[in-house]
Amino acid sequence: MKEIFIPAVLAAAFCLVACEKKETPKVSMPPTPATLVSAVGKSVPSYISTLGTTASLQSVNIVPQVSGQIVSVNFKQGDMVKAGQILAVVDKRPYEAAVKQAEGNLRQAKAQLKIDELQVERNRKLAKDNYVDKQTFDSLLAKVEIDKGIVASSEAALDDAKIKLDWCDIKAPSDGKIGLYNIDAGNVVAAGTSVITSIEFVDKLFVDFVIPSQRLYDAMQKMKADDGKLNITVSYLEDDMSNRKRQAKVQIVLNKIRYETGTAVLRGEIENSDHMFWPNQPVRVVLDLDEIKDAVLIPDICIQTNNLGPYVYVASPYKSGVYIVKSVQVKKGQMYEGDMRGVEGIKAGDLVADRVSQLRLQAGPFIYRATDKGAIIGADGKPLTTPEAMRSFMVEATKIADELRAEMMKKAAAAAAAASEKQSAMKAAIKAAEEVKQPSVAK
């Protein structure tokens, strides 16, 4: 731990050394008020915080499979629809006519097949008795096989006509939320090209996010230990809405690193029956990894920065409600709920200054504890409520601060005197060494 050295006190100490006969006027100044919080020790997860985007579990463009004129649109924009619901209807008349034509062709083919099969049966015995030559009979058999092929082809044509007729009712392929009209009733659509609308399945969503490639191994090891799954927390990106969050599971890791960004892509799945999230929404993703045992957490506002890096003021009780503070360099860790940050360099239970005036600390690293509203906290740890108690406390605290300040001045003066004496000794030694080097002059 590094103690705070006060420029004003050091200046006064050097003044005592330089002007021993002059009296230094006594300055009484109370300690600086500060709010203190205790460093908390607890086990917390190591995590990766990153950004992601939600995506529909199913996203479908509704495209007609047959060409024709739209005669009705049966949905409202933005509605929730069910699989199989008819969304729009293409004019069925040409396709109904095609079905009838296919049915007629099938009847003809079946009738011709029946005639030719009867012809074969009539000539079978005659061929056996050689009243019909073999070549003629074989031709009759072949004609039946051709008829069977025509029947099968006609049946397929009828099935195709019925399928196209069924496609005239454009149905929702899945549950979901439907989009806007792209085509109105009366428009002519082309099969496979005209997009009528789209459906996004929103009761479950994917969340795609990236992590640094160097952390992928850690994530994969954690996934292996947890039966092939990773726990993530998905929340709104906006700070004032970060309480809108949900737990999710990750099971998919993309099979390549993105070379340009040095990141790996992972995909999780969110239950979203209440529609808290929407497709293509940017979100914050926190991926939990290993647990950090006995971590030390303090409010992030306590951490300040100097030329050596981040530091905090740690307060130690002295007496009568007066504390001595020290500047302690720390190493910053990760953020957790409640704006708490993990740190290294202090221990759990240490009192850390939350709010303190650095300008007033120039008069000495002595503080008394106060509430957020400025009320004095006495030696018993309770706020003082009466003017008499406040006055008595401040008199005693000022007296203690003066004593500590005087002690620091004496130590600083002694240190300055020792430094001056050491400097004088070094000068004398240098002078002596130079005299030894000079040759003596003969008289």
C-alpha cells in the first residue's frame, strides 16, 4: 500500500528545517468527510460480454406457386397467423378447368385400357389354338401395356392439376407474425417470383453473437463440461432497459473463425412466448464461463486513476470516528450487477472511499465518515442528530487531525533533515576525493 504524501505538510516541514528560529503558525482543520463502503467478498462468474442480434427460428417469404390474379387477401398486416391458414387466393377457374380436363383424359385412358384388355382375353384362347398368330397376339399384349402407361400418365397429370388447384389457396407454412402487404387483391402474380408477404416465427428466437477467437477455447471447454451447452444472458442493449433480459442456451458454434475480425460466431436459442424480443434486434449477450471464488467487489465509482493506473482510497479507523486513508493501486476486473467491479489489490472487508474531496485531502489524509446526505457518522457508526453531538464530534476530530498533522510534519522534517545531512556528507566526500587526486605543490 502506498501512503498519501501531502505537499502542504512537506512544505511546512522543510520550512521548519530552513527557519528553525521562526515559529510556524498553527492551522486547525477538521478531517475531510467521506462516504465509505465495505469491499465485498463473493464467488462470481468469469464472463464474456459482447453484442449480438436476434433472428427468427423460421423466417418465410410467402411466394405463390401458381400464376394468376389475386382474388382475395385474407389477413391483416401484423397479425399472428397459424400454420395452414389461408392468406390469399389466386383465381381458381383455370386450374379447376385443368382438373376437369385431366379427369376426362384419365377416363378415356382407362376406357381404352379396358377395351384392349378385353381384346387380349378374347384372343388368348385363339392364339393358344393357333387361330391367331403369335405376332398379332403379342401386339395386343403390347397395346395393353401402352394403355397402362397412358393411364399412369393421366393419373399423374390429374394429381398435378389438383396440386396446382390447391396452391391457389396460399397458406401459411408455419405459425408466426405476418408482415405487410406487398401485393393487393387484383394484382397478377407470377409463380415463384412474386412475394406477397413474409412470416417471422417469434415464439422462439435465435441469438447470434461473436466472441474473441482467443476465448473460443475457453468457451468450448465450458461447453464440453456442461453437456454441450453454454449458459448466456440476453438483454436489451439500452442501459435503462437492461433489466429486460432472459436466460438462453448455446449449442451451435460456427465452424470457421472470421479472419477479418478475429472472432468466432456462436448461436443460442431463446424462449420468447411473451415476445420480449423481436427478430433482428441488437442485444447484449453475457456468456458465463468459470467461477471466480473469493473475488473482491467494490462499487465502480470508487476507482480513480493516476499516473500509475487505477487506485482506491482505503480507510483504516484511528480513534473517535477519525480514519486514516491510503491510496492503494488496484487491478480492475469485470463488472457485475449493481455497478460492482471486481478488483485485485485489496481484501474483502476493507473500507473504501466512495465519495471524498481530493482537494480537501491535501490538508492531510484524515477523514470522518458521513452519509450520502452529508450527516456525520459518529464513532459508534450511527449518524449524529443533534447540534451538540455534531459540535462535540467536530472539536474532537479536529484535535485528532491537528495531532496527526503535527506528527506528520515532524516526520517530514526529520526526513528532510536526514536528506540534507546525507547531501552534505556526499558533498564533503566528493570534495575530499577531489583533493586526493590533486598533486601536492612543493614549497
